[in-house]
Amino acid sequence: MLPKILLGLLIFIVVAAVVILTIGYLISAPGYQGPVTDHFDGKQFHNYNGAQAKGLLEALQWMLSGRDQKPWGAFRNVPPGPPPPSRVAGSEVRVTFVNHSTVLLQFDSLNVLTDPVWYDRTSPYQWAGPKRNRPPGIRFDDVPKIDILLISHNHWDHLDIETVQRLCQRDQPKVYCPLGVKAFLEEQGCRNVTELDWHGSAVFNDSTTIRCVPAQHFSGRGMFDRDATLWCGFIVDSQTAGKLYFVGDTGYGAFFKEIGAKYGPMRLSMVPIGAFKPTWFMAPIHCSPIEAVQIHEDIRSQQSVAIHYGTFPLADDGENEPIEELRKVAQNRPGLADHFWILPEGEGRMVP
């Protein structure tokens, strides 16, 4: 017979495994069911160039091999920015950086919100997981009525379901998401949801079309839904205001030049710059600041805004490292700083 201490340890390991697997199953989202395509094999989605997110073994290697995480300061309880205007008319475009990948776009009397996150932690449970280092730049109650909600994929730092539910209940917006995410949103009580495949589009009104474009990333909310739903970027194509591109969450790929050639030039683009270290782990799924500049050039963006940095410590780059690296790149590219904005949370600007 096993000694009591070993038997107890074995029971603990078995119980812990059962609990972890049960939680992993319960928080997993439903997967997409549809025909096989060049980026869907019938069960999982794939990036065009074969790039893949690292798996569990690589994640454990990263976590246990002595992470070189650059510093993040203490929580910055900065006051929120002023309430945005309720509407912006005509061809004028106003962009407000809320935090992380949450951006408010206002034009032609429409309000568009991207990947809304007001969570304190990007985690299934608000007592664990990466914790925000500063409050959202806009109080939720100051967010104007949202007409269009864009969700790039189902990761916890991009799909804060409690905030999405509040927005759906309060404003009843039209929600656009990539393939497979609709089922999860409808399970959570959201209606008026349209899901799109890469290069698919949907007409919102006579002057505005939403276009879904590729990104290089992955998806999953639990342990049993890895890549079972799609990830994407969105182009808001307005006859009045021009083309406004929410790049989403992505690594760098040659497909950005194709997007620029097919859909560009962009009047405004929201481009991620953070969570890029260590390179060996993050490069397939997140772009570095220098790659963000390459995206800006590939898509022929007249004006870009940096996103996906400084809110949640998700990787080994420090709190300010992404913007410092972006500024270094700008030093060697005349005029870039004027065309690639770094906005404090809560700041809104009119776009040229």
C-alpha cells in the first residue's frame, strides 16, 4: 500500500486536475460549425501563413525559465477623461482612446466602440489574472449611446462579456464579430449580432459598411475551445468619413500589404504596439512597435493611433516600453510622430 502522505498527494493531484479540467470546460466558448475553407479545417481556424500561437509547454517554459519582465509601476489612479460628445456629425472623425484595445470612433452621427474592456482583470475570475494598472480613460456611464460594437476575437482582454452585456442592454447596438463568436454572445443574452468571415462584409446603413479582414492571432476562452472561433480586424468603410481600420490583436504578416492594396488607403487606423516580448513567444501573435509602423505603412494609413499597451501586464515588455520603442522608431522617420499618435487614456482628438 502507498504511504498515507503519498496517497494524500495523489488524491490532491487527481482532485486538482478534475477541478482545473472542469473549470476549463465550463469557461470554454462554443465552437464554429461551417464549411472547410483555406483558413478553417472543419474544427479549427488557422492563420494564412501557418503562424501559430505557442502551446502549453512553451507557455510553461516561458513562465518557469526566469522571465525578464520589465517594470510596471504601481496602480495609477488617474482621473477619467471628460465625457465625449454625444455625436459627431458629417465627415468629421473623432477618436477617443479608452484603454487597451477599446477605442471610441465618432463620425456621421454614429458611435462605434471596439473590444470594450472595463474589467479589473483579464481573467475568468476577478480575483486572479493580469490586473489593470490604470482605470479606463472614460467612465462607463460617460460612454455615449453605441450604435456599432466591434469585437475582434473572444480572448478575455478583448471580450469583457459583462461590459458587452451592459452595452447590449443599454444601447442595443449592432454587434459585429468573427465567425463562431456569435453563438457565445447570444448565449450571454446579446442580440442583433452579425458574424463575418475574412473579407466578408455587412451593410450597416446607406453610407457605412463593415468589412472583416484577416489578423494573425488565435482564440479561446477556456481549455477546450482553442482556435474554435475566428479572429479578425475590421474596416469601417464610410462614404462620408472614409475608411477607419481597427487592426485588432495580431502579429505581423505579409497580408497587411494585401489589405492595404485591396482596401486602402485608410484615413485612420488603430494599431497594436504592446505585449511583444519575449519575441520567441509573442511574435506569432503580437506585433512589436517597429512592426506596427510597418503595418501603418503597408495599409497606407494617413493617421494611426497606438493601442494594446500600458493597461494590463500581459507580457515581458514594461509598462512604457512599447511607447518608448515607438518613439525611437519615429526619430528616424520624419513626420511619423505626427501620423502615429500615442494618446493618453481618455483623450479624444479630431482626425485630419
